[in-house]
Amino acid sequence: MYWINTIIQGALVGGLYALFATGLSLMFGVMRIINLAHGDFIVLSAYLAVVVINCIGVNPLVALAVVVPLMFGVGYLLQRGLLNFTMGSDILPPLLVTFGLSVVIQNVLLELFSADSRRLQLPWLETASVRIGDQLAIGLMPTSVFVVAVIVIGGIEFMLYRTDLGRAFRATSDDPDTARLYGVNNRNIYALATAIALAVVSIAGVLFGIRTIFDPTIGPARLLYAFEVVIIGGLGSLWGTLAGGIILGVAQAIGAAFDPSWDTLAGHVVFLVVLLFRPRGLFPKTFDP
Amino acid sequence: MKNSHDGNNRAKQNRRMSLGVDRRTVIRRGGGALAAAALASTFPSPRIRAAQPVKIGYVSPQTGPLAPFAEADDFIIGGVRELFKKQSRPIEIIVKDSQTNSNRASEVAADLILKDKVSLMLVGAAPETNNPVADQCELNEVPCVSTVSPWQSWFIPRGGKPDKPFKWTYHYFWGLEDAIGILLDMWPQIQTNRVVGAAFANDPDGNAWGNDVFGLPPALIKAKYKLIHPPHFQTLTDNFTSQISAFKEADCEIITGNMIPPDFTTFWTQAYQQGLKPKIVTITKALLFPASVESVGDTANNLSCEVWWTPHFPYKSSLTGQSAAQLGAAYTQATKKQWTQPIGFVHSLFEVAADVIKRSADPRDPAANLAAVIKTNLQTIVGPIAWGKGPVKNVVKTPLVSGQWRRTPNGPFKYELLVVANGLAPQIPLDGKFEVLTYKS
């Protein structure tokens, strides 16, 4: 029972990791951009939710209705107005620009919201759980996060493999030049990819903000796990990203069950093992010439 | 480097040549100027000297994860600057941001000493900022007064030994022994099974707390508590299931730990979800600031923590004459925010500085200021400060009590921190009784 509990709790945390990683995976998969400001966008959306909640006094889940479209727009403009100009054969400029963005976002948030930590309050759901026996209790909030992760990833997978837009995404990812010959507007495709990525990030950010507290500087710590999840899962496969999240969450939980200080370490070890034996991840789908 | 210098000199020479001045003339004129400068410095005009401001350096983490410690800076320093304007001798406070980064703290401290020529350094915000600044002061021979970190984490990591203390750096705050003492003072007020679960982070503070020689574990065993002490966790962890299972298994009625606010919130939320229901939860560090307690949500009522300053402390400022309550109220009025513990301590740093400058033989001379720092005997808003009586030469201790966050349904803020046990510092009045945590069915 102890181990079942450990694995279930780990897998539920994995759902959150997968949600963190989905946006990163999408941007990396379509454009090969590693968005170093990814963690800061998570925090930024949580703060946007704070503003929405303060302005119209709704609960955090309703605030999503405003925050998601807003971040979609931010993503589109960010790619069209900034990141598109950094893309080319050199992978360094987008890295540097997103690193700069990370610093800018943190300091703007600090300036606007001060260093106080915040949380998006959802009093009942935060602590509610279903008890199954004495040793096993499943929290409603972590379960909802997991379910949301599955729905979001399922939705994006459907978009990628069942729609024209998805076909354009995949084509641009595999060979941007040929895709352009067939009439795909790469710049627009890239902008839409970033827009969708940031929309997903905003969902992750709001759920993260309900789960625990955040302050302007907490973003970069989130980037590392998201990055590991993408690598474990394999590029271009979002179901792989979900699997990667669960693997990382469970590995950490099992490591911690032996010794709490092995929590993070166990996750990193699994990441390294995957990198050693399957350098392209467990379920890679993109084609890299 | 050398080449470019040569190049510059040659260029200058060429310029001089073209102006029709030969090398010898330049040397003669240059010599004259030097002599004039020497004269000026040997016989300085006393009036000019008196008008030169005394410079105080102040380093604090205005940005980065420890920024809440510096939140009251603008308020306090703004007030102090107004006061200093009225002094006959101008006093200039030069503030630098450490960005919660030790290297940066060290850099700005060196700048303050070498470029701005401060003759007194103040710092008061956790070891990450305090220690590098104090080290720079020790190295460059400028007196440094620091606070807001347990004295061990200021003294031991910097290589201080009781028989080999520091010369230039002085500290006032409480120590780990007091923090442990207040727990043992507070907990017996509630009937429990005396089984304690401890969750410490794997960082300098957590490791000091969990140390098997001088930390909490030996003290608890001596006081006949049973301790469940899982190995320390990495900060910013997302899953505390393993600790929670261990605490549930052992039926811990008291939970303690030292962690940062996000970790505590994750831990406490999961504890609720997984059905851990202790009677007492005392967490140091995470529950210092009202903002982080408020963000824990409805489950924060009756969580307890260490208290080093509240507006209810029975002290007043030697600088403004304000009582602790008046200072707290002024802060809330100016910023619309609830008081925080560092307010009193940041204020007290400037009390010490003003007092040192008043007594110093020459406030622009670091050595004279050091002599004045050593002789400090001042009643401040955080209590009496006089070095010489502390655990080591460079340290004097301020009072520490324990408090509990209580929901205030009618108050201006969601929670208020009440002092509930004062066994170690009976001079601090109690605000309420220590209460057991309650759970909805």
C-alpha cells in the first residue's frame, strides 16, 4: 500500500510536470527554440490570474477564461515581433533573447507585484481528497491537474495529427524550406505554435499557482524539470511528454521514499539514463536530418 | 595592456609637441602641480573638512528570492535620511542591491569601501548577503554592523572561532540555541504524545537545524521527545509524500522544520490531502512574513514560528523616540501593508549607526568608528545592544520568543502574529495563549 501511494502521488505530480513541459515541447518540436523564459512565463500567467481575480473577483478557474486568450495573444506577438527575427541556422540568438526575456520578466514582476509570495486561493479544492484506506488518500487538486494535462495534451495531439494546421506544423518542423514551397507561411506557423505553447503555459501557471505559492523569481526552477520531461519523452511526441512527466514524477517519488534527499537526484539520474541509451527520448516523432 | 599605455603616452606627447611645449617644460609644470596638491592635502582647510559628509554603506537584497527582507528598506531609509538632514554634520547613506547573490553582495561591498569610501557598513538580511559583506569589511578594514541571521550562520561559516574572533565585524541577533529553546518552551503548553516529525531542507539553515551535534535532534532527545527525522530534502521539491507517510506512520502530533515558503505550502497542502493531522506545526523561516502566511490560505490558522520582533515589543527607537507599535503603524500607513519582522531590525541598524557617528572621535575614520562600535551601549527598538556580553566577542544576542498566526476576522489583515510563549525573554509581553490546530471533521 505504501508503494502504491508513493507511485500514485508521484504520477500525479508528473501530470503537472507534463503540463509544464507541453509548451516547451511544442516550441522545441516545431521551431527548435529552447525557450529559457518558459518558467518565467508560467509565473507571469499566475500573476496575470492574480490581476484578473483582483479586478473582477472571480475564482482562479474562471480567471483562466481571460488568462488563456491573453497569453495566446502574447505568444503570437512575441514570436512575430521578436523571436522570428532571431531564428536561423544559429541556435544561439533565440537562447540569448529568451534568457534576456527571463531576466526582464522577473524584474518587471518584482517591480509591479513586490517580492511577496502569492497564491491563487481555491479554499475547498486545495485540500480536499478522497480517502481509500488508511495509507492512501488521493488529493482532488493533483488529480484535476493530471486530468487537465491529459485533456490538453490529447487536444494538441488531435490538432497536430488530424487538422491542416497540425500538418503544417509537422511539415515546417521536418523541413521548413520545403514546407514553404508548398505555400506554408512559416512565420505565421511559428507564431501560432508559440501562441498555443503560451496558452498551455498559462493553464499550467494558474494550476501551479493554486497548488503552491509563487513569487517573481521562482520561474527558472520550473524550467529544468520541464526540459527533462521533454527530453525523456522524446521530441515532437506530446503523449511522450506526458509519459516523460509521469516517469520523472514517479522516479522522484520512489527516490524520496528511500531517502528524501534523493528526490531530485533520482529524477536527474533517470533523465541521464534516458539520454545515454535513447538520446532522442523514449517516443521521438520529429525527423532531424 | 602595456602596449596601449605606451601608445597613449606617445599620443599625448605628440599632442604636447604639436602645441609647442617640449618634454622638459611638461615635467617642470607637472612637478609644480604635484607640489601644490601635496600642500593642499597637508594643510586641509578645517571648514571644508567639516562639511564633508559621513558616508554609511548599506547592502540589502532588494531583488531576488530574499527580497521580502528588504521590503521595508525604502520606508526606513527614507525616514532616516530625513532625520539625518537635520544633523549639523551631513550623513549620506549609500544603498546597494545584493540581488540575493553572494558574489554580487561581495562586489557592491567592495565598491562601497573602495570607491565610495564609506567609513561604516550596515547589512541586515540573511547569510547570503551578510557574510560576503562582512568578509569584505574585515578584509578592507571598515567596521561592519550586521543583523538578521542567527549568529552561528554569521560566525562559523566565515571562519570565526571563539578564541580567534573578528576585528572589524560585529553582529546582533539570536542563535540556534534560542530557536531550539523557544520550541521546548512552547510545546509543553499543549498535551501531546511528544512524537515530533521534522522536515528540514538540504540547505545551510536546514542542515544547521538538523545537525546531530548542535542542532534540534540532540536537544529534543534530551527533553524526552521522540523524533522522526527523515533525511533532508532538496528545496523547491514538489512531492512530500515520503515525509508525510513517515510522520503518519509514527503518529507525529508535533511537526517542525526549517524551509522556505513555497516548500512549506506544498508540504502543508499535501499533508492536508493525505490526512496528516498534527496538533502543533512550528516551522521556522517559512512563516516569517504575513504575505506568505496569507498565501497558505485558510489552513494557516494557528501555525507557529519564531518571533524576533513585533510592534508589541516593549522597546522604543533611540533615533525617533517612536515605540515599536508606532513604527509598525507608520509602516502600515505609508505602505498599506502589514508589518514584518525585519522592519524593527533594519531601523535598529540605523539607530546603531547614528549612535556610533555621534560618539566617534572622527566619523570619517573607520578605525575611530570601530572603537565607537565596540563601546556601543544602546537601547534600540529591538532591545538593548552592547557587545561584550554575547556568546562570542563579536556577537550580542537580542530576545527571541515564539508566536502563532491567528486569523483576525475583523482585523485589517487576514492573520495576526501573536506572541504565545516567552520563557526565554520574559520582558516581551504575551499576546495570547498557545492553541492547538483544529481540523474540519
